[in-house]
Amino acid sequence: MTESANSSAAALRAVAIMETVARANRPLALSDIAASCGLPAPTAFRILSLLESAGLIQREPTGKTYGIGHRLARLGLDVMSNNDPRGLRRAILRRVVDDIGETCNLAMLNGDEIVYIDRVETDWSLKAELKPGSRVPLHCTSSGKLFLSQMPKAKRRRMLESLSLKRHTDNTVTDIALLEAQLDEIAQTRVGVNNEELQAGVIGLAVPVIGAGGRMIATVALQAPVARLPMARAMECVPRLLVAARDMAATFAAEGD
């Protein structure tokens, strides 16, 4: 085999490994990755080490399993942001912002954080400014808590125990038992609530974007200063957010989820 052919084969093996890790719903062991890609374990390990050094794959804290690295996650977000549906999604968010007068975003779960895929700011000067691509915690944001609420309880507990549960404001819930009680309620209402838990004076609400098979794939959320939009009035916006979430779901369906 020529040097060029060898290089091409190695590149394709690396892509196959990244695809395998990206598609998994959990970190994978070396043996799982090697078997899935049809590679000898030493070959898979060598490629994983190269990908890890490049930030495309990351080894989990146990050292025994592998997950998505920060560069691979960023690549996925960049691809998503540059797809044709981006304009449709931004238009949906713009309509909601025009209707309710507050900032709205489209967010997705990425590992143990929430990532803003897109965001349209209100024209008000008083607002919480976060750009698309920004990452926020799970335990103190409306989208984060909504995603947590939809997890099986055992998985949710493991996730909560792995998070730092940093206190950002006086309202941040850092006790796992209290947080789980909140999440149980959110699981019933399917409306994520952030009551000044990430930023003092700023509230948030999130509703699910439902994909194929009833799986929650994203959220549509609003953020607003509580001085301008008290929580009781914010809850009145939920029906409008649900309409936007339904429209968002159609843009994902067009991509095949």
C-alpha cells in the first residue's frame, strides 16, 4: 500500500472512531470502540491517543473510557450553526422576542453543560447578554434543569453527583435532595424554571423541543430581568414558547433529527 493510501486509511479510521464516540449515549471503553470500528485494540488505542492530544476525544476521569472532546463538540456546533435551518430557527426566535419583548434562545445538552445554539436578544438595554456558543451549568438554568428532569432517575442522580453544583446566587440550589425535588416537579410540568439561580435579578423559563420518537432534543427558553418580567407573568409566556418549540422541532425533522 502506498504512503498516500496508508494516510487515507488512517484518516478514515480516525473519523470512524470519532463517529462511534459521538453517536454513543455514554463514554465508551477501548474494547467497545475497537470492536465497533473493526480495529485491533492497539490500533484503536494509538488513534485515540492522537485524537485525545488534539482535543477531539477526551478520556473520562476514570481513565478507562472515552468521550467527546471539546474540539469535536465545537465542530458539531459549528456544523449545526451553518446548516440551512439556522435562518429558520433564528426567525422563529425573532418572532418570539418580538411577541414577548424578552431574550430567547435555542439550547442543547452537551455533556454536563447547556450550549446556546442560537440566541436573539431583546432591544431593551437591561438584559443578560450571552452569545451563541455560550455554555452554562445544568443545575441552575431553566434549560439545564429541564434536560435533567427528563433523564431516568438513576442517570440523573449520577449526573448530579458528578456536577460541582456551584453556588452562583443566593437562590442557587446546591443540595441534591432539594434539587431532585425540583426536577420531579419540572418532569411533571415540562417547564424548566430558573428563579434568579444563575444571575441575580434574572429569571428563565424553558420548554422542550421534541424530536422523533418523543425524545427531547433541545429547548426554547426565555431570560428576562425579574424587575421587568416577574415569574408569574413569565409563566403566561409558556404557550407562546411551546408554539416556537413546535416550529423548532419541524426544522430538526427536516434534517432527519
